[in-house]
Amino acid sequence: MHPGAEGARARLSALMFLEYFVWGSWTVTLATYVGRTLAFSGVEIGLLYTTGAIAAIVSPFFVGTLADRFFATERMLALLHLLGGGLLWAASSTTRFAPLYLVLLGYAILFMPTLALCISISFDHLPEPGSDFPRVRVLGTAGWIAAGVLVGQLRLEATPLPLRIAAISSLALAAFCLTLPHTPPHAAEARAAMRGLVGRDVLRLLRDPAFAVFMAGAFLIAVPAQFYAAFMNLYLNEVGVRAAATRMTLGQASEGTFMLLLPWLLPRLGVKWLLLAGMAGWVVRYALLALNGPGAMEPLLYGAILLHGLCYGCFFLTAQIYVAERADVRIRAAAQGFFTLAALGVGSLLGSWAAGSAVDAFALPAAAAGHDWRSIWLIPAAAALVVTVLFAFAFRPGPSPRPVTAFPAPD
């Protein structure tokens, strides 16, 4: 590889590490902090986790109309992380629900576009994106793991300090972004993506019965998936698991492993079986958590955590590949945005509300403290099982119209 390309790959790898370090520093433990220290209700905690889903709905429009059309990517990343760092610091000093919700919503709207921009700048500068990007992206998983280990080992989960760690890291990341390779705005592509996202080009894909079933399945499975994302750390702390945030990083380790295996698995198993394996992973994960008794049975807990690679990788990464292969190159970015809106946006929004309502419904009397977690986990287990069975019978993907790559490039 050319020395210049090697240097770009190193900087992009560092970008991914810092991007996910910022995200992983606070989002996993937020429920524990606001639930145990600030005494927020389950619904209020769930609503805090809807901020990312709302931002996932808004961010395709934001990126398409502003980030990709008027600013160089590296400068836009720097600005977003600079403003985001200030909001994270403000969040660490906010103790009432309504102001905290608004601050975190503002932060999410700033942060979510940076995920797409990190992918975009990587594909612009990696000489062989299909083979180089997985090795770059896996550093993001390493960053998430590093954040979880730090927060867990320092026992900061029930404090506002993770938010401050994320704030300081975000400011450092803003400065680092200015050292990234210069990437001019892609105005033409952005305008095409926006037309596709809000027009008929992407919606026309739903005329294909297989794609319509796929989108319905993606939306529905995102609802039970949010139970884990929003409340797993609080659950682990309630059942007495020490350094819960650190132990949860085993899930990211399994995710990184699967990410590297996906290019090998996909041609052997195919899209349908990988999607079904991911859905079934959620059923098994929640069943293991429901089987766990009042005390922490470590084999069951570790099994549920380690299934993250299967749950996330098999479904969501494979889903992005399926969208990329089904959409024409002219609307591929818009199609990915539509998938994000349906699954990670609307689906996660509904899931956060449902999870918060379930946590409140199964709260134990004040004297006992805590929750009836077995009953809580059975709800997403049953929901995921129904979705998986229906998807198995209804989804008929047919032959791939073009070769599948492990990580589709944004267009």
C-alpha cells in the first residue's frame, strides 16, 4: 500500500476508535445513573433513549441538506463534535428530566449524522473500501470496549462522570477531525439522496414483496431490541454484577469478531438465514435473561451478553448489505437512510417507550426496590419470537441482483 494511503487508514482507524469511545462512554450506563441516582421512572428512562431514535429519523435530512452539500466532511465532523461536547457537559450537570431530555435530544441530533459521515469519509479515502473498511471499522468496536472498561473499572456507572468523560473526549475528537484528509462536499450526491429519501424512488422498492417483508421485519425486530439497549446496564447493577459496563463490552468483542467473519459467512449461508439467525439471537438472549433468577447466574448473563455479535451482526449488518444489493446505485444512500428511519428510528422509538412502560409496570414495591426482571425480559422474548416465525415464512429474498459486499459504500 502507498505510504499516503497507509497514513490515511491509520487516521481513519483512530477516527473510528474515538467516535465510538465517545458514544460508548455514556450511553450504556445512562439508565443506571438516571434510574438509581436521579430516581427517574422507567418511562422517563425510555424516553431518554428515544432521543437517538428521533435523531436517526432527522439525521438523513440533516446530512443530505447541510453536511454533504455545504461543508467539507472533516470540518463538519469537527463542528458537530465541538458542539456535542458542550451539550454532553451540560447534560452532566442537569438533574431534572425535561431539561435533560432536551439537552440529550440536541446532542443526539448533532451526533447521529457523524456516524454516516465517518463511513463516508472512510470510503472516500480508502484505496480498497471493500477489504479495508472492515479493518478500519473494527477500531470503533475497540473504542466502545475501551470506554466500557474504563467506566466499569472506575465504578462510575451511577454518576454523571461518564457524561463528562464523553464531553472531554468529544472535544478532543473535534480537534483530531481537523487532521483528517480533506473531503469536499458531494452536493450532487446529496441532492440525489434527498430526492430519493423523500420521493418515490425508494418507496418504489416496497413494490417488491420480499423487500416490503424485509422492511416490516426490520421495523418490528427493532422494537424488542431496544429493551436490551436501554435497560441491560440497569438490570446488571440491580442483580449485583460488579463493573457491569466492563462486562457488557464482551458483547462488542463478539460484534467485532462477527464483523470480520461476515464476508465469509454471507456467501455460505445467504441473506435469509443470517437475518433469521440474528432475529433468533434476540429470542435466545431474552430467554436467558428471563431464566436468570434473583441472583446473578453468570453463565446465563455472559451468554446473553456474548450473543450481541449474533443479534447485531446477523441482522443489522446483513440488513444493510441486503438494502445495498436491492437498491439501484443512484438511490443506494437514500435506501440506507430509509432503512435507518424505519428500523433504528421509528422502531427504536417505539421500543424505547415500550421498554420503559414495561419497567414501570413491573417495578417492585418501594421497600423491596428493583424490578421483576423475569417478567420484563419475557415481553421482548415473546415479541422477537413472533417476529422471527412470521419472517421465516414470509420472507423470500430470491437471487441477488448483484454481487454482495460486506460493507456497502454510501453513494
